[in-house]
Amino acid sequence: MTGYAMADLAGENLRLLQGPDTEREAVADLHEALRTWEPTTVELTNYRADGTPSATASPCSR
């Protein structure tokens, strides 16, 4: 899906999937949900290893 090998992602922060069109407000909403243990789902534009954008729904639940 991302074009990255699992070995390339091991130990990495998944922020590496973000890029210039990643919605900063949605990222902030996701961080706040994690901080407060509140369930949420955000839509993000992430990027594959080859640089192409990819729409991603990122759910976060308890």
C-alpha cells in the first residue's frame, strides 16, 4: 500500500508518510484524540515511497 518494505518502517515514526498536502489540522485532531483517549477518525493525505499522494482514513479508538 505505501511502497515501503516493513524493514524500512521498523522503528520509524509514521510521520515519514506525511508530505506537503497532509492536512495539518487533521494531524492535530489525531494527536489530540490520542492525548485524551477519545475515539476519532481523520482523513489524511499521506505519501507512498515513490512520492504519489494517497488518501488515508486513520481511525483511533480505545
